[in-house]
Amino acid sequence: YTDQWLKETLEITGSKGEDADRDFFNIWTAGSLTSPFTVEQSERIRKSERLDYHAEMSSQFGYITRWYIPANEINTRMARGHYSMGLDTSDAAGGDDIGLVLRDVQTGEIVAAGNYNETNLILFAQWLVEWFIRFENFTCIIERRSSGSAIIDYLLLMLPSKGINPFKRLYNKVVQLSVEDPTQLTRIDKLLRYNQLALPDLLVEYKRDFGFATSGSGLTSRTDLYSNTLQSATRLSADSVHDVKMIDQMLSLVIKNGRVDHADGSNDDLVIAWLLSFWLISKGTGLTHYGINSKDILAYNKQNTQDNDPVKLRQQHQQNQLRITIENTVDEIRREKDTYIIHRLEQRLRHLASGLSDQDKKVFSVDELIQNIRDSKKYKKI
């Protein structure tokens, strides 16, 4: 990339200081020689531990989920808002675990977790289908390794039989790339609008696009997960990890040869699931297709409201008012039909978004929002 690209990208993202060093110059900016976390971050993570979880066992399959919601509130809470489920897969043959983490999109807190060591993958996938039937408001991002592909294949086969469209419930690259190039998603939506029977063939055609395929470098690399995503997720949700097994795995992470990894003899399955659930809401695009409203992402994050400092409270109030103004502007754009006025409103929206805090800029994409509105208007015309 050119120096001009770097200059423009830094301006657009609002990155500076240590954030810019880490995100764009490959310079590690936090932690000691042995841990990726500062002492303060480690304390926040450990203090978030909760032992009052509700252990729910599936009567049909025997799998246990540790819920950090009171048992009598699970169904009500899950019916509101939206959630991201991160799933780190394994062969479940006594070695690595399958790690499952469910995160509240609005608060960033962990509401459920589970790890599964020895099981049949088909039975596990059948149990996951029950999740999708029971709860409608979560999007699942699955790490696509050898065993992950098998689980995804089963879900692509079974979910349509339950009236569930996998394109809307499972993270996939068709949606992820739709902001830059909506051709494929438009084609799929158009076909399904007139012929629901086309779904099985489409799922076979696009099956390689489902799941988080870890790359050697870039946005979907394990290095990026354990650097940019780890630092962002820790900064915004270290106080709400809750799960003791996950906390133990997180605090056993070490830096080896300049890279973060789990210590010898330790696992990081739950950590990867935790990171994936955050990656989806912070770096996923086209999220409205999954039913996730961009203005809801971390809107009630504890880190935004826990400080009682008058200056910070005033700044937070200003940010809340700015969000409201942005929402009203978005509504105006949706209702407006005059092209010239729409253009002026879009410019206003970009100007308003530039006033958001660095934290909000990391999870709010004004370009994606504008593109989603434009696509919505195109669909209405069709």
C-alpha cells in the first residue's frame, strides 16, 4: 500500500498513537514479555468471574451450557436484542475442546458458554440446530477448520428443513463482501424471493463461503484475532467475561516470538470463540442482513457508563446525543426521495459520524450504513 493510502486510512479510521502502531505498523503495544494483558486488564478479567451461573443440560443430547442469565429469564432475555455466537471447532476426540461463547451485541457481555471435549460431531450439530430453533435472535460465526466444515455442512442441510435461511443466521462471506460488491447477495435474495426451493442448491454452490476461514494474514488471520481483536475486545468487555474456564484460558496466554499463543499444556478454544463473537460485531459487514442493527452494537456497553467522572459523564452525554442525531438523520435519508437532498443528508451523516469517539468509530461504519440504505431503496424500487 502507498503512503497516501496509509494517510487516508488513518484519517478514516481515526487510529492514532498505540492503536495506529498496533493496527497498521505491526508494533505490539500492550502487555509484558510473557502476557498480552496489562496488570490492570488481567485484574478486570479475573474480577469479572461469576460462579452463580445456571448449568442447563440438554435432556436430549446431554450437553451442558453455562448461562450467566437467571434460568427463569433466559427465554425472555434471548427474545430481546441480538446475540453473536462464536464457535471454535475441534474433532472432539479427547484433545482440543469445541468452544462455544454467546455474547450480547448491545452490552458486549458474555451470557452463555460451553466447552465439549468428547462427542460425535453429527450429534453436536443436531444440538446446534435446536439452538437455532429455540432462539431466533443470534448469529453464529464458526471457525472453518476440518471439523468446522463438517458441522457447517450439517447445518446447511438441516436448517432449511426447519424454515431457517442459513444466509441470515450463519456468518458467510457473501454477506461480508456485499458492501463492496452486492452482486452475489442480490442474486441470492432475488432468487429466494421468487423461489424458496432454490435454497438447497444455493447452499451447495456457496458452501465454501460459510464460516470464518482463518487466513495466513489480513483481517481473518489468527494473528489479527490475537492482536487487534484481542485488544479491542479486552478494552470493551474485560469486565464481563464471567466464565471461569474462559478466564483461566485467557490469563494463561503468552507471547511467543512476538506472537500471542496459549501456553504449553493449555487450551484456547473458549478464547477463540470469545474473539470470534466480538470479531463479528466489530469487523463484520452487512450485519443488517443478519438482523443486527449497527446502532445497537455495544450501545449499552458497561465501559461506556461505569465512570462517574463529571467530565467523562458529560462527554458520554454528548456522545449519546450525537447517536440520537445520527439515528434521526438516518431516518430522514430512508424517507427522502429527492436525490440532491439525500446526497446532502449523507454528507451530514458523515460529518456527524466524524464526531463519534474513537471507540464508537471502531464499531460504527457510516459507509456500510449508507450502502445498506441505498440497497434497501433499490429493493423497494424493484
